[in-house]
Amino acid sequence: MQSGGDFSNGFHGDHHRELELEDKQGPSLSSFGRAKKRSHAGARDPRGGLANVLRVSDQLGEHKSLETSESSPPPCTDFDVAYFHSYAHVGIHEEMIKDRARTETYREAIMQHQSLIEGKVVVDVGCGTGILSIFCAQAGAKRVYAVDASDIAVQDVEIDEEVDVIISEWMGYMLLYESMLGSVITARDRWLKPGGLILPSHATLYMAPISHPDRYSHSIDFWRNVYGIDMSAMMQLAKQCAFEEPSVESISGENVLTWPEVVKHIDCKTIKIQELDSVTARYKFNSMMRAPMHGFAFWFDVEFSGPASSPAKNTSETSIASGSSSISPSGEVNQKKRTNPSDALVLSTSPESPPTHWQQTIVYFYDPIDVEQDQVIEGSVTLSQSKENKRFMNIHLEYSSAGRSFVKESVMR
């Protein structure tokens, strides 16, 4: 998805547009619809009606304990209505299902954990067409609640029991875009039995600086010679239009200048909704080559570990060595398995893995920065929910190299 946002950056020198700063009677799909909420203790939520529909939009604003909060959830905004309506269109589901790396990895993960799913109760959060729910039924689940807030689901249902398994494909571009993880957290806190299974179990967002001269040339340098006419006066506007907002596209490992670093590691068993409001990470890279640096790429891995498995450590070195995400010649499939500390299945969206519909997310600079081999690139990145629409994501990048410091701000819409 190409996203659009407001251009609100400063300058670089005279022209640069960044700011320089310097179950078992046969498996069944018992429910396919919008799930009404119950508290973990089993008492029916008193609010009833439409407010009890499990909606993605209910979740992110709830900062109180889900067992104790008596306040009503925030109203469904026009942005939420539009978001849910978009997922009622079959095309978006077709695209996701045809992403073989995504869909086959989920199926393999379900079968890998069949002993924990067979005869058990499952909730599929954000089920869409219900493909993952069907996989769980095929794995022998006693009952599967397939829950979706969009009109792809046609009924409201009540979940009157605790569940053994939660499965969800909640990941958005740049992992956190769309803010759907909050719905999984809410389902976990309200319905999941202690020690229950969540798939995926962990997720890690990475970043690395990149060089992509072809992209820059295609979008910007083109204006230097347009059918023999010098239209370079268009270049500043072209930079703004091309690079103002994050770009979802595919790059290769050859574009990546350094080993990646971790921006955020998520344990789906323990993460709290409040942690999603804003994520900040500091980074320090050493360029492995001399090249123009055109921006930063972001990608993610998700891991399908059982309850007894150890989570990944929150370091890029461990993740790379274990094969969960790497910019190296190894690993030509997305379904990578760790050798240490567990044999967890991993779905990767890294540049060297086969492409997925997530691709990678690039935050481009308006003008490249020339870096030398071993040159240090350091700074910080903050990802926060937009006040305009919590499904949008604000990206604030600070970066310094060779004595020069910059800020790039953008909104992923």
C-alpha cells in the first residue's frame, strides 16, 4: 500500500526537505461473525448490543484493565467504518490468501501445533474469509469461533467459554500499521485460558539503512531530461511527491547497507495495549560499503512457538544467527526454523526472503547521504499512533552521520 500524509518537514541546506538538526464430534466452525464480549470471569458484559461487538476499533483506546473497566469503548469512527468496509471486499482477501508464504506458513504452524489444537476451542481474530479457521477445523479443533468486525462476517455471536487457542493474522505493513494487535490482546485477556496457545507467539520489527539509486533515479533524475527537455525545476516537487510518505515496495539484500537492528520485539502472551501507543528505539549501524544512503527499510518476522518454547532474544544478532531474519546469503524460504533456542517456525518478510504481500516499508530521504565503508549511522526512531486516526502511524526518524544530523517525519496512512 502506498500511503499518503502531510508534508511537514524542514530543509537541508538550501533545498533539502528533511529538517537538518543538526472439541470431539467432528470439528466444527461454530461461529462466523462478530463476537460479543464476555469478561474472563464469565459474567456477561453489561453493555450489550453493538458496543459488545469485538471490533478492532474498541481496543486501542482501552488503557484500563479489561476485567475492571466499566467505561464504554470509544465509538466507531468514520475511519473505523471505512477500514472495516475495505475488508468486506473479496479482493483484499484474495491477495492475502494468494500470498503462499503467508498462508502456507500459517497452515504448517497449525499442523505443527495440532496436539494443542485437536479437541480444543479456538478463536480466529480477524478471520476474514475464515481460511485459518478452516485449517484449525482440519487440525481437529472441537470448535472454532471465526471473528471479524467487517461485513465479510454476517452474524453476531457470543463466546460463552474460555478458549484454548487464539490464532490471528494481525500484522500490518511495518508490523504495527492498522493497529490490529490490540484486538488480539483483548481476545487474549478476555477468553484465553492460562497457558493457552497464541499463534503467532512472537513478532520482531527490524530496520536497516539502504541504498536504492535505481528508485531515486526513476523518480527524481528522470526530470533532468524529459524527451530532451531539462525539467529539473520539477525535481523538488517530485521528491516531495515520491518520498514524503513511507513506501511499501520490495527491495533485495543488495540494497541493505548494514546488519539490521531490532526496533520492537513482541511477546503476544504478555504485551499490553499501552505498549502500542508509542514505540521508540535507538540504533547504531556501521555501513558495510561505500554508497549513497537513500533511507531506512523496515520489515518483520513472526514466530509460531508453543507455550513451552523460549521467546527470541531482543537482539538483532541472535535473530540473524538463528535464521529468523537475516541479510545474508543463507535462507531462501520464508519458513525458517531456529536451531537455537527452539525449533519454532518463522515467517519472515525480510528482503532476502521470497516476497510477501507485506513487502518492505521504506522511509526515503529527500536527498541521499553519501556514506563510506565502516561509517557510523546512528539515531532513533519513534512509531506512534496518529491522533488523526489511530490506525495511521506517525514515524519520527532522527539520524546522524559524519557530523550531520537530520530529522524525517512522515505518516503512514
